[in-house]
Amino acid sequence: MNTVNFSEKYGPWAIVTGASSGIGEEFCRQLAARKLNLVLVARRQERLEKLSRELVREYGIETKIITLDVSDINFLEHITTATESLDIGLLVNNAGFALTGNFLDHSLEEELSLLYVNCRAPLMLAHSFGKRLIQRGRGGIINVSSVSAFLPMPFWTQYAASKVYDLYLSEGLWFEFKQKGIDVLALCPGGTRTEFSKVAGTKSHGMESGRVVELAIRNLGRKSLVIPGFGNRLVVLMNRIMPRRWLIQIGARVVAGMKNEN
């Protein structure tokens, strides 16, 4: 799909959560290159302001900054109020994080925050903006899940579970919305070189975020699911053919191997 057709279907405005770094920032850059105006949502205002200036200068688009934490109880009200006058054609649910280690070593508050960011926020945003997209008769939603959705992962226990939720939410909405002109895509990356690893306490490794986002944008409207990287697609194959008890053991070893001991 060329830039003009893409902007006609998914523009004129897109909203990206977790926009201040990593995959979210890369979505902003690649969508701006396709001439979509952008609503940038994240916690770090200075980062958002810097990114906004760069996008406006380089691509000549409009931007709007919303500084908030999507784990906040009333986050949706702030976003809907700030965007009520904008014609949003694309929602990118990217905000997310992981807690690494024993489940009970994390406080309940930390685990609830993960649940709110990784599951509650995408649900609420998809419900709210889904209505707006269907009313306009065109548009799209991209939910960033993870290859972890295909592999039980002790020591990333709730993170992996949250990404199963994101995957199934996306695939269900893909079926429900496709006859109404709305494209939904689940993006399931594996290890990606972003700041995600700093929060999770893991080693930074894997694909470049630019390639991950490029595959998502290219396949929006063509597929319901994108898994970047041959090795990550092997994980899905393992999920289909191996006993669950083996998969659980493999998942535990994967997280142990990623853990940053420094």
C-alpha cells in the first residue's frame, strides 16, 4: 500500500501509546513518514516533546502530546477528551512492560500495574476508539503482543499471560471488525533492542525495532498476526508440537538466560 492510500485509510491521525522510546517511537517515525499526524502518549514529557519536534521538522506533520501513565484509573478520560476533535484512523496499543523474577517477589501493586498497562489499557482503548473507527467506516488497530504469548514463561509469568490476552483480543477483534472496514493486527515480536530490557532487568538483544515495525505496517490489512523473525516463528511451531511440561521448562530457561545479573 503506497503512502497516499495508507494515509487515506488509516489517517489523518494515529494514536500511539508508549511513544517515547523503542517500538512505540519507531511506530511514530514510520507513521509520520507515511504522512499521518500523531497523538503521542507516554509518561515522559521531555522525551515526547523532543520526538514531536523531530517529527514536525522532518515530516511536516502535526502532533499532539498526552503525558500520562496508562495504568492510571482515569487515563481513558484524559485521552478521549484530548482527542475528541481529531479524526483518529489508527490506534497502536504499544505501551507495556515486564516484571522479571519470582511472582511473589513482586508486590501486588506492581503486578496490578502490569495488568493495567498490558491488558486493561489496550482493552479500554480498543473499545473506545473501535466505536469511532467503525462509525467512520475505515481504520485500523495494532496491538503489540509478544512471542511470549506462545510460550509459558516462569519468572515472566504474568507478562507472558498478559500477552496471551493481547493476542486473543486482537484475533477476536480482527474477525469482528473486518466486515466493518477496520483492520486489526497482533504484532508478536521476540527480543527487540529497546529500553524494554532496562525495565525488565534483562539483556538487550534481538531484532532492530525498525524492522519489527516495518513488518507490522506492511501487513496491516493483510494479516491478523505478524511474528517477526524466523527464530520467533519456531517458538510457535514448538507450541504446536511439544508437550506443555517441556514448553514450561524451556520458557523458564529462556528467561533465566535473558536475566541481567549486573
